[in-house]
Amino acid sequence: MNRFKFAATCAFLAAVVGGAMLPGGGVLAAESGGETASFELPADPGEVVVSFREVIDAVRGDDHAWLKIYANGRVVRHRPAWLKRSGDYIGQMPVEQIRELVGSLAAKGVLDFDATAVKSARDRLEGERGELFHASDVSLIEIDVNLASYRPAGAAETQLDFRKQVRWVDIHSDGRRFAELPAIRGLAAAFGELNALAERFEENRRPRQGGGS
């Protein structure tokens, strides 16, 4: 199993999907203050490494947009029936770029995201501001990362069979309103990164109808 080490300060994803370079620059594997984190991808080529789903509150039913990236590089992007160009987009992503994607998500704090603590910090900040805010048509995002192992930067122990799910409501508004909170800022950046990857993956491809997994 190849081990990929990355810095906690990794920047943006540079993923090549089907020969097309994604915008946003490259991700570098480096040390930051002498501390590095490390992970291993799953050994099972059929296991999903990263999945991403956005559930729109205003849309009824279970048909929502999602993205799945497998350990063997298989990528499935689903566009629901209520969107133009609906269907499943199937393709491949180089395994090294999957490692870069996971490293980028980790650098943004997704793998160590503590939803309870972040919500408390957000609510406390909102109370200090004394603001009244209501968002309509909010969405729930879900990001899942599955790894054979993961060791956070500075940690002594490696977590085996690592599973992480992050669920957050209305990252669109929170990312703008609470950008001073690093965890929310990082999650908003991860959301944008995965969305950009999904949209880029759809380009120059025709959807396969009938559903996929």
C-alpha cells in the first residue's frame, strides 16, 4: 500500500480527470512546522474513498446530486432528473489525484471536523453579533471519506479503517457569514472544491441513463 504524506497547509486541488486539468493550482506534499499527517487509501479497489452529496431542502424525494470516487479511480457523478443533462457520468480519475484530493480535504479540516464544537462556536458568534438571519432554500451537504488508515498531524496513533462523515446545513450562508471560523471556512472551501470537480467531470461527457452507484 502506498502511503501519501501531505502538509496541513496543502492548497488547492489540481486533479486531472479524463485528461482535463482542473483549475485552481496544485496540491503539494510538504511539511508544515515539522508536523505531517498521513493516510493510506483502501486496499479494496471497489471501495468508495470520497463521496459527496447535496440535498436541496426545496426538492422533494430522494433524487439529489452526488459524486463517488472509488479506490480504483472509477468516478460516478449523478445529476438528478430535475436538472438539465440528468443521468450518471462515468469515468476514471488517476489514483495519484485521488490521493491529492484526500490530502486537500484533510488540509481543509474535513477529516478532523467536529460538528458539535463548530456549531457551538458558530452559535456563540452569532449570539455575540445579535443578528437575526433566515435563509430560504437551504441545502444539506454530506462528505464521506473512507481510508485504510489516517494519522492526523501531530498525533501519535494511527487510526485504522478510518471513516469520516461530515454533514452540514446551509454551508452556502455559513461560509460567508462565519468565514473567520477556520473549520467553517475550510468546509466551505471543500464544498466548492468538490462541486468544481463534479462540474468539471461532466464536461465533454454524455450521461448514462438508468442510474449508477
